[in-house]
Amino acid sequence: MPQKLPDYIAANKHRFVEELKEFLRIPSVSANPDFEDDVFDAAEFVKGKLLEAGADVAEICPTAGYPIVYGEKMVDPALPTVLVYGHYDVQPADPYDLWESPPFEPTERNGSLYARGACDDKGQVYMHIKAFEYMVREKALPCNVKFMIEGEEEVGSANLGNYITENKARLKADVILISDTSMLGIDTPSITVGLRGLAYLEVEVTGPNRDLHSGVYGGAVANPANVLAQMIASLHNSDGSIAIPGFYEEVLAVSPIEKEAMARIPFNEPEYKAHLDIAQVGGETGYTVYEKTSVRPTLDVNGMWSGYTGEGAKTVLPSKAFAKISMRLVPNQHPDTISELFTKHFKSLAPASVKVKVTPHHGGEPVVVPVDLVEYQAASRAYEATFGKVPIPVRSGGSIPIVALFEKVLGLKSIMMGFGLDSDAIHSPNEKFDLANFYKGIETLPMFYHFYTQAKSGK
Ligand code: BES
Ligand code: MN
Ligand code: MN
């Protein structure tokens, strides 16, 4: 049992936070080429900290995009191996003016650390590095550990699939451990047992061959912005369901037992609404908020633009209108099939007055992790040891597309021990990570190694 763990955390917590702040000061925004050098710097930072913590090997593995940091400590090849996955890249911090403190100047307020990446995923990656440091220093590492920390998660992990295919032998492990999701609450531990898949597309609607005077031509020439708005509006039925033919064909119905278990997951709707300042929740009728954000698929506009969007008013009938549309998928929907169904349907909606182009972006398959695995049971016991409560298995609405590939290519299940909170504002201004969650993560992860090794090898 990792006995000295709470003492080790208490004695080192200040240093842990200072190191994490250093990590957070690197603006490793993978989506924006202006930050290219910083993304590489973040990879170097991770490599350095893995070595400092006690890894025997840590190296930067180049890819066609941003590198993957690989590290390992092999205790004994006969013992199980845990492969930790996470990402050092972050989402863009825009809009900057909505941040109360600058996104890349990590600031502590009321027990939380505010910065882009504080929760997603630098803070959570750092819990793993510090948990590893503890286990190495206190001779409490019960098994082998490998790290694979990538820099392109926020832009679709385009090069990670190749990397794992080409490095199967090196990545040989027994389980994948990920902290890149959230928990129900610091007093309500939970383990993520599902992720939604993703199909992401961009649409372009073209009307006249140039922007026109909206008075001279308006009324006779179809406005692509108006047309696009109509097309998008028709993608949902009045009951909130999605109107693409065949969209629900592969959706697995949730069993009554699962439905009943979901209904018992603590959820406070008035608080949820107050937190978001909305008077009513939206979506499909006949489903709870939890169901709508976990086991049901969605279609959402992520961005839309056309015509004049600057200060003041310009009278213009735009030539083109654009939108970025995501669909979150559930078992057994496949991103390629859904993208095809979308494209065919969307094109069929267009009146003869416009031309439509649809371009698919990255996608990913949904995943579900069974709760009867020894890996899950070890994670459950770890939370029980540090929180004094059995964690609740929950399916999350977010996506980590590479998880499905880990299973396909490496044949490994992923255990998702996320320590974020839904209120951590990941991808939004004022992202934060509660330090209580950070410490609790560092405390709980070694417990997983302990119970997992015990279950696998009787040690
Ligand atoms: N860590 C998130 C995914 C996540 C967040 C899962 C919260 C569960 C709960 C990840 O970094 C992410 O943002 N994924 C993207 C997909 C990716 C292809 C850009 C997402 O879900 O939008
Ligand atoms: Mn993430
Ligand atoms: Mn993210």
C-alpha cells in the first residue's frame, strides 16, 4: 500500500503547483501555427519532467506534426505494464478579453488554478508525472509504466494512429490509463466509462459570384446566409431529434437497467441552469440531461460566418456562407457513415439558387468500457481508498477519438480516471483546475497501480 503518499503530497504540494505553473506558461496551442515553437517547448518540458521524476527513458518522437513524448520505467518484464496517455497541447485561448487573468499566466484564486490547459490536459498529465515521481522515490512503483503524451489531441490526433501502429512492440502494455475527463464532484467520485464519437464537417454555400449591394440585388438573388440558416434549421425536428435520414439507424438503445442506473446519478437541474444562465434546458424531448449528453447523439453548429461581421453596418448580400458542424456519436454509429449521410442529406436540402460544398474534418468512434474488468475494479478500489466512496461509472459526452484506436491497434482497454469538474470551463475562457482535485488525483493514481498489480499478479 502506498502508505507515505499523503505525507509526500503534503510535503511537496507547493513545488508541484509551481512546476505545473511553469508548464501552463507555455502557450502550446496546436491549432495555431503562431505557437509552433511553444508546442515543441511543451514537449521538451514533459520529457525533462519525466526524466526528473525517474523515467529510465524519455524521448521526443517526431511525427509529421507535433511530437509524441515517450517515456518508460521498466521494473520487471514479468510484471504488468500501465501505459499512460495524455496531451500537452491546449485549445486556443480566444477570446482573450473574457479571461479574468491572462490564459498563459497561471493564477491561483479560491483554491483553483486558472490557465488554459489547467484541467485539459496539462494539470491532469502533471498529476501522473507527480504520482510517478512519488512511486519511484518512495520505492512504491509496483509495476512497469510507459508514458505517451501527445501534442495534437486538440486538433484530431492525426499522427498518433500511425505512431501506435509503427510502435506496437514498444507500446506493449496491459492497460491504458488516461486522465483527460471529468468527475461528478470532489465529493462524488466517478470513473468515465464511455466517450462519444465525433464527425466534424465544414459546409460552404455559394450564391452569386461576388458580394452584392443588398438593396440593388436583394429580393431577387438568393442570399446564401439566409439559405444556410434555413438548411441548418431543418436539420432538427421539432422534438429536438436529428432529421438526417438513417442517422439513428445504428444507435444502440440503452437497456432499462442502464437507464435506471443513469437516473440515480446525482444531478441538480436548477443549479445546472443557474450555472449556465439559461432558463430552460434544450435538446431531445423524452431524455434526461445526463442521457442527452452521454448516450444520445447530437448535431451542433460550432461556428458560422458570412457577409460583413465587422463594426457598424455594411449593406451587403454575401456571395458565400459557411458553418462548422459537429455530430457527437454514440455506439454503434460510425463517423464515416454519418459523414456520408450528412453530406448526402445536406446537399439535397439546397435550393437550385446556391451551390453547396461539404468538407469532412477529423472524426472518431465512440467507446464504452465494461465495468466488470479487473482494470475497472482496480480503479474503483483506488477511489474508494482515497475518497471513502465507491465511484459511479459515467459516460461522458466529450470525445477522445484515439481511445477507440488503442483498442483496435493495441488491443488495450482504456481506464479513464478524470479529475476535472464540468465547471472547469475547458475550451472556454477562465479554464481552471481545483487544486484539491489535482492533489486527490496524485493521491489516487498510485492506488490504481497498487490494486491493479495486485489483481494481475497477486503481488
Ligand atoms: N479532454 C477532452 C475530451 C473530454 C472532455 C472528454 C471532458 C470527456 C470530458 C479532449 O481534449 C477534447 O477536447 N476532445 C475534443 C475532440 C478532439 C478531436 C478535438 C472534443 O471532445 O471536442
Ligand atoms: Mn483533453
Ligand atoms: Mn480538449
